[in-house]
Amino acid sequence: MASQHELAPIAVTVKEAARLLGTNDKQIRRGIYARELPVVRFGNSYSIAVEDLRKWFDRKKGTL
């Protein structure tokens, strides 16, 4: 059972972002390398703000 005081994540990993959007890591990394998706780098891994992920997703809607 989740606590009422449990915090929602403010950032996710590349793998988590891909799972949330129903895509694969490669698509998320393309957005990062194209500098379309802002990230924070921690060593060899990236952290993506959930808010930035939502904005990027909204911009991608309707484009092919």
C-alpha cells in the first residue's frame, strides 16, 4: 500500500522514460543526442525530468 507522503519521481532514467512512453531506449537516446530532450548527466547515465519528458512528448505528437 502506497503512503500518502510518498513522493512522485521528478526524474527518470532512459529505460524508465522509454517504458513510460511505450517506446524503446533508442528513441529516447535519439531525442537526447538531437538535443531535443534535456537531460542531467550523472557519470555514464542520464536523468530526464518528468516535466521535460512530457513537453518533448507533446511536441512529438502529430509528427511523423
